[in-house]
Amino acid sequence: MAILLSEENPLHASPALYVVATPLGNRQDITLRALAVLKAVGTVAAEDTRHSMRLLDAHGIKPRLLALHEHNEQEGATRIIALLEAGQHVALITDAGTPAVSDPGARLVARVQDAGYAVLPVPGPCAAIAALSASGLSTPHFHFVGFLPNKTTARKAVLESLRGLNAALVFYEAPHRVLETVEDLAAVLEPVREIVFGRELTKLFEQIARMPLSEALEWIKADPNRQRGEFVILLGPAPQAEGIPPDAERVLKLLLAELPLKSAAKLAAEITGVAKNALYDYALTLKK
């Protein structure tokens, strides 16, 4: 990899694509390195050029802008590779946060790498990490899901596939779908899990709220303002059962999704060999 020319020059000696994180909302969250790179490159590829222009104008940056979004990413990648071939440096930004994380950019990055050019991250704001840091969830692991499917059936199927993970689950959600998503979370996952809503992070109406999943639907319905803005939703893992092997626990949870509690515990005991009473008691805690 090429090295920096000097501390005053933020760009590498050879043309490269810079994946630059930008603020989620508060413009002061942009890094000094991000500003230096955006000022130095010849072209900035942006998801929404009008939106990004406001950020760039606020910092006195006036680059050539190129639109790159989900509908033109392949075409945009071809144009960007041509700029790199001509010796230019290019920066990629998204509307907010880190590009290529539930946002356009991953296909561009792969195309640029395949063409033989360096892709360099300029780290900074990320909604998922920001929400996790202020969530109060103590689990050492997390699983980033991003946006769930739009349709309830597909959404529930994805949630079912995630039930057994011993990790916090991290979702992004839009305001017009958040109520439906919370309804499906409550229907599929254990009510004793903790849920955290990170709403409008770093913006004027920022809100972070943690509660049991059993209370989430009532909470979000209680005030229409709680359904506004961009969301990061975090789910803590299900409580682990003492003395019950993980495989038996997984079988029990799958059966509880389809059968009454007593029948699920009995069948899980027959399948796994674990004592029925222990499985029944644990099933009761999941259903509270």
C-alpha cells in the first residue's frame, strides 16, 4: 500500500477511493481527517448530492460531486474507476454515517478493488455503534442485521432465524415501518428480552429508551412522536437457562413458537432427554 506523502497531505501517492464517514446529524461529529480528505480529493461521490452539499458548504468544501446511489451504483463505479485511471483521488460519502453499511457503496468498493486500486476507510460516525455504546446492553457480542424485510411474513421469518443467537441484535428501521416491526418483534421474540430504541441519534430530538420487549409496543404507541425519525433498534439476547444445554434450549424455543407451553416442554424433553420440569420452568420465564 502506498504511504502518506506527508502529514500535511492526507492523500496517498497513488489514486485511491476513500470511504469517508460523515455525521449522523450533528455536523460537529465530522473528523479532522474526513475534512482534510474531502478538501483534497478531486471528486466526491454522494448518495444525495443536494443533501451532501449542505454539509460540504458548511465546511467551505467545494468539490466536484457525482451521484452514486442504489439505482446507479454499477454505472457510477465505472465512472469512478475512469477517474482513478486518470490519476484522480475520489471520496465516497453517504447521507449519514459510514458508507456501504446498509447504504450504497459495497459494490463500488468491490469494483474498485478488482480494478487494482486501493480503498481506504476514513472512520467516523456509525449509527449502529453509536446506539450500542449508549444502550446499556451488557452482552459482549452483537449481530448487525440492518433493515428487515418490508413484508410481515418475511420479517417474521428472519426474526425466527435469529432467535437462537446469543448476541445483541441490531436493526435499522424507518419511521413508517417502525410500529409494524415492533409488533413483529413482540410476536416472535421472548418478552423478557431488553429492547433499546435509538431514535434520531445526535439530532435535535434524539431519544434513547431501554425497556423489556413486553413493554415496547405500549411505549411506542403512547406518543406519536416516538414513531418519528430514523431508528436503530437493539434487542438483547434471550436469558440463558441454567443447567439446560444450548441445543435443548434452542429446541424448546422453536417448539414454543408453534405449540402451547406444556406441549412444547414435553416434546422438547422427549427430543433432548432433558428433564421435562426443568424445561417447563424455563418456558414459563420466557412467556412472562
